[in-house]
Amino acid sequence: MTRLRRLPSLVLPSLLLLGGCAMHPINPSIAQVDLSKGYRFETREQHLHEIDPATLVILAFSGGGTRAAAFSYGVLEALRRIEIVGPQGQKGRLLDEVDVITGVSGGSFTALAYGLYGDKLFDIYETSFLKRNVQGELIRHILNPAHWAAFWSPGWGRSEVAAQLYDKILFHGATFADLDRGDSPLILAIATDITTGERVTFQQPVFDYLCSDLNTVSLSRAAAASSAVPLVLSAVTFNNYGGSCKFTSPPWTQAFRDPETAPRPAARAVKELQDLDAYQDGVHKPYLHLVDGAVADNLGMRGVLEALEEFEALKILGQPTPLDYVRRIVVFVVNSVSSPKTNWDKSPRPPGDLSIMLKAAGAPIDHYSYEGVELLRDTIARWRTMRRIRESAAFAGNTDPALAKLVEGPNVDLYTVDVSFAALKDKAESEYLNNLPTSFVLPPEAIDRLRAAAETIILASPEFKRLVKDAEFDFVKDPTTTGGRAPAHQ
């Protein structure tokens, strides 16, 4: 009888929870899009304080769990310690030259956190995130009975629990409005629309198509969406109100509407606009379900390549662009993708189903990561070649407009600084870093070695040295001799 009396007190709260309905946080709609407001590149330019305004610096942080978060953080630390003098005598840190940071999965945490905290990040990130067993805490949160009832509700899953944890330990209620008010670079967290397989970037120009206000979206949900590994974590759901706010695409996009007449190179721009246009049918597509950005773009490079192609195509057409003031574009490709070796080819027994599934999922990501870097290098080579032709004595007397158009393009120098494990001269260190797992917990020693390696790679990079020479930067402080983190082995 005693047990029967006590049973309701234990069961009733659970029944009440099961009877409730936990819904995913709702991103609100907007009545009218304003292209002059919101979290977009055009509104961020005024907040950037640069040594050389004609230089656009982009950091692309790849996915890879804590491995990626630590490696990208090491890049921020390195750029912070490198002090330079610009061509007009202005002094500052190379970090202050950064204009845009893209982040995928683990890299999105570092990008979003730097956008939110700025220099304060260097005081809190180790303890708040990098050297914390985030994976263990996440598992405990998911296994907590207090969250079980919510899992029965549509639109709520493991990633919503993860977002709550990320908010508790790192973001503390911050939204994109907090990034919009600050003086940080433009931060672009990247996820994947699992319905279409397309990349979704958390920036207001994308949310314009959804007729929604990005400023109300929490940074923790953006990080959760960007790192929602399929099967391990659930998709993160957003509402789509597309078609309800009288939105029309920016005028510059009209040149890419017709694939038959769009200027080359334009394939990525055409496809991106087609994908975005589909979101304007919010009546038939009222929801987006987002998963790990690595599924569509593990390096965060597709958006960079699209922007460069659009820039080139518009210059060929003679149309104005937001980058007309730029004379130098620098992309730090922070690639923490790892490919641990296997001994499968040494055994007659084939690998197990789970191993095959994991390898099959990772192989296309690894190959596209390589392709993205090579496509960027191809763009650099093409722009350099066209510029040399335009400036050559042999071309000076050309009077054929059609021929002139063939070599027209941006009068811009491109640099790509490859920050990857393979760039380390110490092959033993490279192999150690390459074999670190993709998880949200790593030993403190691994964290420190990742951070040190990032600085070593940057300082040894031939492309970085070319940038310093061409931009006429002078080092005020050499990070290897001023008490900074000891560089990894060369």
C-alpha cells in the first residue's frame, strides 16, 4: 500500500511532461526586407578598423570537432601576436585586418565565439570550451530523464539539448543581434539543408529569402546546426515564411537568373540563386531541417568561391560590386580535416559495416576539401594570367572589344594561405595531429599542440611570406621571439 501511495508522486510529473509539447524555438517572420539592415557584409564594413582598407582578409575554419576548434583558435592567436606596419605607417595586429570568418561544425564555435567576445575570448575559451569534456557533458544532458519527454515532441531532438548546453557553457543567451552590434568581422556559420543537400549560411541575405529575422536567432542554435552530425545528433529545425514579405532579390543577381546568358564563371552563382529562390515558396516548404555544415562544405570554401566568381563575372559585365575598393584578397584556409591511416588493404577480411559507413561518409568530404583549395588556386592563377595579358606591351595596341572582354577581370591580387597538417615540415607532428579523433573532447596536450602548429604553419607558408612582401608589411613583433606560444617543430 505504501508503494501504491508513493507511485503517483513519481509517475505523475513524468506523465504531465509527456502530455506537454516541446517545440523548437521559432525564428520570427518579418513583414518587409530591408537590404540596408541586418547581419550582412554591407552593414559590417563600417565596423572594421583596418591597417590597409584595400586588403580583404578571410579566414575559413573547417569542421572537425574540438580538433578544428583548437586549430582555428591557434590561427586567431597567431594573427593576434603578429604586429605589422602598413604601407602608410599604420601599426596594428594582423588579426585586426580580418574581415570575414566562415566556420563549419567545430570551426563554427571558434568563429562565433570570437565574433561575440573579441579579445575577451583569449581569456575564457580554453576553460569554457577547448579543454572541457563537452562530449561527456552532452551525453549526460541527453541521458538526463528531464529531457526525455521533449524527445517525443516533433521539432525537438538531441541537437536542441546540445544547443542548450552550448548556450550554458559558451554563448550565454547571445543572438546574432549581439554580433550585429559589435565591431567584429562578419561571422558566417555554415550548416546543410538535409532536404536538398545545399549549404545554408547564417547571414541575413539568406534569411531574407525565408522572410525571417536572423538577429533573433541564438548563436548556440547556429553552432548546434553547424555541428549536427547526422545519426549522432538530430537536425535543427527553422521556420520558413518565404513569399510573405514582398522580397525581391538584389539587382546584381539579375545577371545570373538565366543559365544560358549568365556570364562565366557563373555556375555556382546560378545554382545558389536557384536554391535560394526555392525557399520563397514557404507555403509548400514551411520548414528547414539543418545538419552539420561539413555535409555540404567542410572547409567553408564554397561561399568564398561563389563570391569570387560573382565578383569576376560582374567585373566582366562592367557592373558595380561591394568589393570594388578591394585590391588584395587573402584567404587563410584553416583545414583540420584528418585522414587517419587504416590497415584494411593488408587484410583479406573486409572492414565492418560501421567502418565502411564512416569512411563512405568522410571520403567525399575529404576529396571536396582538396578540390576547394585547388579551385581557389586555379582562380588565383586565372586572375594573375589575365592581369599579365592586360598589362603586357603586346596587348597595349589591341582595338578588338571582344578580345579585351576575354581577359577582363578583377584588378585584384589573390593569396591563399594553406593552414593544414600536411604543411608541417615535422612529419611526425603532422601524423600525430592527423590521427586525432573527430570528437568534442581531446587531451590538453593535443589542444596545445594544435594551437602551436597553426602558428608554425602560417609563419613558414610561402604564400604568407609573399603577402607580407607584396603588401609592404613590416613585422613589429615576431611571435617566435616575444614570449608567445612556442611554435611546433619544423
